Amino acid sequence: MSFQQVLPNEVASLIPNGSTVVGNGFTMMGVADEIYYEIEKSFLEKGVPNNLTFVHAAGQSNRVDGLARLAHAGLLKRVVGPHWGLNPPMANLLGADEVEAICLPQGQISTLYRTIAAHRPGQISTVGLGTFVDPRLDGGRINASARKATAPDEYVSVMNIDGEEYLYYKSFPLDVAIIRGTRIDRAGNMSQEDDVTKLDNLAIAQATHNSGGIVIAQVKEIVECGDIPARQVEVPGVLVDYVMVTTDPAKYHRQTNASIEVNWDLLTGYASPEELSEALLAHELEPKRVAIGERGARLVRDGDVINLGTGLPGDSIGRALALSGQIANVSLTVESGTYGGVPLGVVDFGCALHPAAIIEHPQQFDFYNGGGVDITFMGVGQVDGHGNVNVSAFGGKAIGCGGFMDIVDGAKRICFLMVADSKHPKWVEEVDQLSFYGQAALNKGQEVYLATEHYLVQLTEDGWKVLEVDDNDAAREAVSHVITKK
């Protein structure tokens, strides 16, 4: 063997106190959950490992498992990640300032792994300019302890190239990588054929190996050399140091949170446009959410490559396109790397039934950052008269921006979807945290819209312009709350 096999109760001892640990996963897809369980157990029983800096490129939880297991002060010193919306224990811990919190855009972290692997000092991007990630604001530091421990430009600085501003995301070494695969042969070559997304395994392993760190893999089984065809190897054996075989795949090694292994054909098999439409229309949706999706979907043009954010966009847009008959003429994509099919939501967000293609996480964000998306649909937490949007911080919890900043930065058209009749006021004089800078989008020539169940507005240099509003009292009352520039 080129690797050392370890038992579950031995894996935590491989992680030095104070080390920087990186883990792969998206919701519960690709998450080495038994390793996280063993780390938590070791810390609670023995106090080790401790004072870890944990790095992750996507949220990895179902509110209880995954990274939620590591939400302990003392176990963690710092978290560098994009999103904790499905991880309340971590969101509360970071929001209460018990652990230092650095929030960076999902796509920038994902692509930074490759930058670290190549020993480049960093990478440049327009993603995050003018937002809380910009070091002239907070540099991604979202709580007081992070601001005290790090300088504004610790992770991100500003660069000027040929008269244009960019953010410079800096490389840093990784000590321990935690990845997950399906099978591994005795030479250490790892496959992922049972995973529904590819994500960052290879980039994480390369970055950690080239940083002089160790790579730990959780797998279902160890097989003989030659049993895994070369084209199915996702991580070559030279990158893997330790292997732990999971004791309970159904509990700790799920394909998705819903554990839909019995429906594997749904995750891989081809479906015609008619079958996709039937699947998209199969679930019930609250009438006002249906109306929002239908209003937003009218902005879609034949041939569009579409990105769907989690929540309201993922619930409503595909359904609306199925109703209109446009689903056969567009391509639905999700940031995890899926193309086509029926995107799933909530704790299974990132997965799609009947996908047409699945690519790796960093390549998906390369495509998004470079302008590959024609229109993206995103949710809204708060919005102001200047077109600034907050999706990342509410009520003392650290939610994070996820892939939001990367996607809206490159999309040609942006449509925010929002429930106007919300119990929490959406229109505010000033957003609590600047996740989207409206003026920057206008400067780049992007089209920015906001659709509700009652009206559609577009962002202009003079503020929000009402394009359509329903002819009823509720709609007229709702549109009266739209705030424009003062």
C-alpha cells in the first residue's frame, strides 16, 4: 500500500493542534461525515485536536451533521468559508464571536485550492469589489475576534492593473485535507463513482500535498490495483496518505442528505424534456411562490444558460419554465457543477435528478466568473434604493455569501426573487451587510431586476424603475414600499 489504513478511532490523532484543515463537501454530498464525527468525539473526550483553522469552499451540513459536528469553541480557532445557512450551530457560534470568522466567496475559495497547489501567491478577481469582502470595508472578517486577530488585507487586498481595480485573494498553506471517495485501490487511487457531485477533491489533495501536509480519505472500500479504471480515478494515489473505511455508509457516507441511493437511475439516467417537465411540476408550491417564479422566468430567452440559487429560485424557476414550455430551450445549472435535470433544494441543494453533465466545482466557477451565465436567479434578504443587497448576515447569525458573489459578478442578467408579502421587511434604507453592490453592476453594463408576486422592477442609474405591477390593491400597496435613491 502507498497509504496507511487507519481505524475511525485513530483518525483524529492524525490532526495536529493548531493546524489548518480543509474539507470537501456540498450540503451533505461528498462529506466525510464519519471523520468529522470522530474529530468531534476526540475533542469532547480528550480535548484534542484543538485550535484548528477550518477551511471549506461550500456549506457542508444538514443542520445537524457534517461541519455542524465541529461547531465547538476550542476545537476551532478560526473558520474560513462561504456559507453557514444550513449549519445553525456554526452560524450561532460565529455570530456569537466564539470563533474567528472569515467569509470569502465560494468560487474564490474553490479556485484558490488550485492556486495554492500551483504555488502561486494568489489570484485576482473582480468578485467582491465594493462588498464586505473588500479590505476597504471588512476584508471578509465578519466578527470582532476575526477583526482583532487579522488585518483587513490578511486574506484579500486591492490591486490596480491597467487602471482597473481587482481583489487579490492570497494563498495560504494547508496542513490536513479531509476528502471522500467511493473506492480506493491499494496504490491509493481513489474513485467517486457513487458521488452525485465531483466538487474539490483533486484540487484540495494537490494543494495540501504541495503544502507539505497530509491527505486523509474516507472511502467505502479498498480494492485491488487495477479494479478502478484509470479514467475513473479522481485522485491519484501519490496524493493520499491515510485511508479510513467508513463503518456505516448509510449513516456517514450518504450520496445526499435524503440518501437516495435506491434511486441512482434518477441521478444519472437521461430524461426527455417532457419527462423533466413532469418531474418539475410534480411538487406542490405555494401560489405566491409560483407567481414569483413565473414573473422572473419571463426574463428568460431561448438558448439561455441559467444559474439557480438555493431557496425560492431553485423551487420556482424550473417549474415556471416547464409550465411555459421553455425548459427544452434553456440549460439549468447549479454552482456545484450540475447541468440540466431537475435541481433539488434545501439540504439536497447542489444535486439534480437526471443531470445532463456533472463537472468539478472550480471549473464551474471559472465558467460563472468568466461570464458564462446569461441570467441568474437569486434570493434576497434585504435590498435598498441603490440596488445594494444583503444575503449574508441576519439576526446576529453568520450566514455567509456562498457562491452568490461569484455568480452575480459574471452573469449578464441578474434577477432577484423576493416575497413582497414577507413578515420581515425586505426594503430598507441601508442593508445590514453589503453582499451585492448595485452601482458596480450598472457600471459593468449588467441588467438587474427584482421580481415579486406583485411587481417587477429594474435597477437604473436613477434607482429602481417599476416595469410591471398587478392591477389590484395588494400589488399597489406592495409596490409602494419600493425604495428608490434619495
